[in-house]
Amino acid sequence: MIDLHMHSNYSDDGEFTPLELVEQCAAQKVELMSITDHNCSKANQEAEEAAGKRGIRYITGIEIDCTYENANFHMLGYGIDSKSPDFAGIEENIRSQVREASLIMLAKTRELGFAVTEEEMMELSRDSRWPDSWTGEMFAEVLLAKPEYREHPLLLPYREGGSRADNAPVNFYWDFYSQGKPCYAGIKIPDMRSVIDIIHENHGLAILAHPGVNLKGREQLLLGIADLGIDGIEAFSSYHTREQALKYMEQTKAYGLFYTCGSDYHGKTKPAISLGGHGCGASKEELESELGRLLEKTK
């Protein structure tokens, strides 16, 4: 089994430590893994060492927020020099902004009519490596636990049996806190071309993450993104139907790019997503060939 997209607690929304992820991968018989934390490369050294001891091949990774044509995207970097000051700079840029953005999200959540306090959010994040960062998933956790909102119409879709209950925390984020939604708080993130350049300058491959999420309604942007110099597309993802995944796989071939597979496993914030749950539909021979090309370029 292969999984090249997962998050540790070095991400603001990841549950498990890098060592715990390695042990989970070993238990699930994952043979090739990468931890791709949001805007942070710090998990890689300890994860790579632990993976080696468990006989798991490891590719260093990161997932960087970026913009293209006024839309937000995520770019995966594989085979990077994870100790590079370039990635420390990316992390510091985000950390310098998350406190203000979190308070804006809190104010907008209150505007929806929810009584949630700064203290409640701080209590939830106090043991996090990103204590000043409150995510949409965290707001969902707080609000869904409040008994006074048991029958609140905005929350009913995320409760058991509701139309958005399959992956409630992340669905709540997408519906209320993502770009263009009522509780969105934007921060200054780098443009896609500069992120691709940073990944390449640090000996890595730039792979567009879960395009079925970020390209929804603007699929025409994919050709322009490919022309920026990306190396591949995460065709197989927990968020893609089989039809979507096969479509993206064929597009990578048409563009002369790599395709990859990743679950985007986080733990409790994305309960419907499991390690290896990317639904890769490629044949074993084809996938091994593709991953062989990828591994060769990340050496």
C-alpha cells in the first residue's frame, strides 16, 4: 500500500505525531509514505528515521498554500530538502498571520448567531503546535458539542444522518470557512509559481493536491497550472470519485506529468478518511512504473 499525503500534528489540523503516523502505516502495511504537513516541513526528519527502522520507504514532503488566478490551491512538494530555510520562511509567514485570521473567523462565527468564546477555542488548541490557529474543523468541534445547538438548523446537516455528516468537521470547514464562504478569513499566501520555484530549488517535485476540491467549478485553470511547471497531479485522492481520478490520471499523461495517490489523512478532523483510502484505480504494474519514475526523480 502507498500513501503520499497525510498530516501530523505539525499541521494545525493534524491529530497524530510523526512517530504515531509511522506506526499506523506499519500496522496498515503501507510500504511507501510521505508526511505532507501544511506549510511546515519539520516532521520529516523524525518520520524518515522512524520509517526506515520499520522498513517503510519514505519521501520527504510538505503541502503549501498558494494562489493562482485569485483562487486558493495546495501544492505538494516531494523529495524536498526539508531542512531548507525556504520552508522555515513559509512556515513563519503563515504563523505571523494566523492569530488575526483566527479572531476574524471567531467574529464571523458569532455573526452567524453562535455564542462561542475565545477561551473555548484556546482550550481546544492549547496542546497544539499551532495554538494561535483555529480551523473551521475546530469551530465545528466546539459548536457541535454544545447541547443548546442540538437542533440548530445550520448544524443539523453535520449531525448523524445529515446530508453532510459523512465527514462533518471538514465539510463544515468547506461550507463556512473556505474561500468565498461566510466565515472565511484570508491571509497572504504566496503565488503558485513562486511555490513551484521554491520546491524545485530545494530538489523537490511540485504536485498539485486534490484538484477535484480546489478546481471545482474552474477546471479550465488546470492547463494554465500545468504550464507553470508542475511535475504532477494527485489524481487519486479520498475526495475524488473513481471517474474523477481516472480523468486526472489521463490528463497527467496528456501533459507529460506524474500522477500520485494520497489519502489526506488527518485523524479526528477528517473521520471519514483512512490511511491508504485514496481509491487508486491504476493497475499494480502501471502504479509501480509511475512511482518508480517519481522515486528516481526524488533521489
